[in-house]
Amino acid sequence: MGLKRSLLRGRRSPVNLPGRYTRFVRPLLSLLVVAMPCFGRSQVETAIAPGDRLLVTTAGFQQYSGEFLVMLDGKVTLGPYGSFKASGKTAKQLEGEVILVARKYIRDPLVTIGVSEQKARVVYVLSSRGTDSGFEWTPGMGVRAALNRASLGPLDDYSARLFRDGALVATLDLRELFRATPEVPDIPMAPGDILWLADAASVFTMVEGNVQRPGPIRVRPGDSVSDAISRAGGVNESSLVAFTPEEVVVNIQRGHKTISHSLRAVMQGAGGSVEEGDRIVVERPAQVRATLGGRVAVPGTRAFRAGTSIAEAIEQSGGPGPEGTLREVLVFRGSTVLRFDLYALAKGGQKGPALEDGDFVSVPVNERAVYVFGFVERPGKKHLADTLEPRLADALDLGGGLQPRGTLRRAVVLRSNEKGEFKETIYNLDVFLKDGDLSQNPALMPGDVVFFDQTRGTSLADILRVLPGLLLAERVFD
């Protein structure tokens, strides 16, 4: 209401004229007010921008006319009319918005807006190296966009200051500004701003070894060893694929001393700040090359870090294949052939012998097997995993279970003696499964033959008569 009363009071006494002249002068005044801003308005109006000055005229209300500055955020406060978003609009568009507000308080308001002073629509990026650029300012342009257009190379080499109307507005940390999640927000630029880039104070160091861009680099005073490695492109991806950050070593040669840390420790701040003349060498662990063959899952020649055991090398090559075993591994080393029971060593908690450069490791065929015949789903020769100490129930599982005609009450185990003769023993596996009687679930030995009989029973003589043919067939087609 205060604004309305103020406007109404102003309406009664903006111009004190005798009544007989009012009907002639007032229309003439209105036409003059409307026409005046048009004298300076171009045929194609440009958009208002921060820094522009606007001339606002309200016919008959001089106290609500005047010149107003468009602020950096694109807004302008037009006296009692309030604040408006002006940036990006033409003067005519802003007029329409102001008139809508004025109509709340003035009957048939005559409001005109023109740009009395237009800020230059250019921002400048100047550097101490003579790479100067000027760009057309666009609404919303910030320091990041201006620097990206300037193409100045690594921005870590510069310190930056932003000037506006001859005054220093901000001093910028460009590294922070260009982080993925910057701690320093971007700073909007206004037309006519100057961004001055000067060479930053720097420390020279050498970064070598397993990095993307080895060679001399410049870092800021106070930068860490980890920062220097990052400036060199970071550690080669191949090193991080083959080795962990704990295994990669960073050697820092400083004067007559050499300080060594793991890459993980350096990433966490070890090594401190880089000093002038430092030599930083990123080294991956020493390697040996060896060939793995035989019944290994992934045979071939590959590199292993020094100190890798033979068992670890086999594991890194996929482990033994379905028919392979760690019990009789052969290692051809120069003119020497070595044999290792890696399974027994691992079972005893030992790592086993280390791999040496040039070794050829052969994983042998697993000869530990039992033969399962009779009324089972998958009869035949069954290789035993190194970790399996087989019993009769395991043979049933390896054979795929019983056929409908098979029985658990008559499981025949045939084992050859020192003369090669088979001796049979009959077990009732059903008693073990029901009562847990271990005597009916005996341990098996490699080479044993297990025959799961049918309900009506097969004579031992018949079993022994067909056994040689079954074993021969398995050996031929194995």
C-alpha cells in the first residue's frame, strides 16, 4: 500500500500546469517520452548483459525514472518496480515486464527502457607467455569455459588472477578449479573481464621408470611425490594389472640418499614434498619368464614376479586341468629335471620351491583313478582329484548314482595284490548310509575296481570273467 500511495501522490503532482493547457501538453509529453529512447535504439536489438546500464523513463513520474546497472547475476533493480532478470532479454522485452508491474499502481503507464551504456561483449585471457586471446562473452560463461577455449596447455604451470573494471576480483587455484568435484566453485565472468595467467612458481624434477610420460617435469612448490607421478601421466596400466600398488616400488633419489616406498604408501603421502633436483623412479618387481605345459588349464610362456613359487605359477595359469595333478610335477631347469609333489608340500603348509627364469614346468596326467562298473549311470575310469581321499560312497557319486536295478546292499570292491591278482570284498553301503557304519564305507586306493551289483545278485565268477575286458576297453579309449 505504501508503494501504491507513493505512486498516486507522484501522479497528482509530477507537472504543475494550468488546467486549460493540460489536455494539449500531456498527450504531447507522452509522445515525446515514447519517442526519446527509440532515437538510440538499433534496428536489431541486442540482448542485455551484465554490466550494461539501462535508462528507465516513466512518463509523469520522474522520481521513478533513472539509470540502473545490470548486475553480474543478470538482474537489475528498477526502483519501486522491484528486481527483474534482465540478462539475455531485449530492452523491449524487459519493458513489457515492467509495464505489467506498473499497471498495478498507475493507470495506462508509459514506461520506456533503453540501453544507455553497453558493456563490451568480450572477455580476455592473457598470459605471461604471450598467448593472448579474446572471446565473445555469452551468458553463463565462467572461468573454466574461457580457459578451455584458450587452449593454453597444462594449466598447472600458471597462477591466475581475474580483473574486472581494472580491479582484482579473485586469485584462482586452477588445479582446484578443474578437479572433477572442485572445492573451489567456478567464477562467472562478465563482459570486459580480463583473466591474467602468470607462470607459477615451480620445482623441476625427473620422473622415470614405469610411467606414461617419463622425463623432466615441473611441479608446484609443496607438491607431493604422488603429484609428480600424476604429472608424468601416472603409472603404466600394465604394471597395475600385473602387480598391486603394494608391490610397485617408488625410489626417490635425493642428493646422496635413495628413499624407497611402495606405490600405495606414496599415494598416501609417503615421500613428502618434491624437492628441486629429485629423481623419482617407479619400478615394478623383478620378473622371471617360464613356460607351463602338460595338463595345465592355460599353457604357455608368461612373466611372473620374482619369488613366485612353482605352485603359484600353476595357479596363475588356471591350475591343473581336469586330468592334471600336482603330485608329480616335473620341472626342466637347464640340463636338470626336478620332480615335486606340490600337493604334499601344500598339505604340509609349505609354499614349495620358487620358479626360476627359463623353467619349463610340466603338469602330469593324473593317474590316480578308480574304476566304477555295474549298475551305475556313468560307468568307467574315474580320475581322483588331488584333494580327494576316496571312499566307497565317493565311487558311487563318481559313477552318477545307481540305475533303477542297482542296489546298495551289494557293492563289490576288487583290489589287486602284488601278484596282480584281484581279491574281492563285498560291502553293504546301505548300512553306512542309514546307520553310519564306517566299516561298510571303506577307503579306496588308486587302481581299485568297484562293481555295484543288481538286486538279484551277480556271481563273483561272472564279475571276474568280464573284468579284464572292461579294464582293457577303458585303457584303450581313455
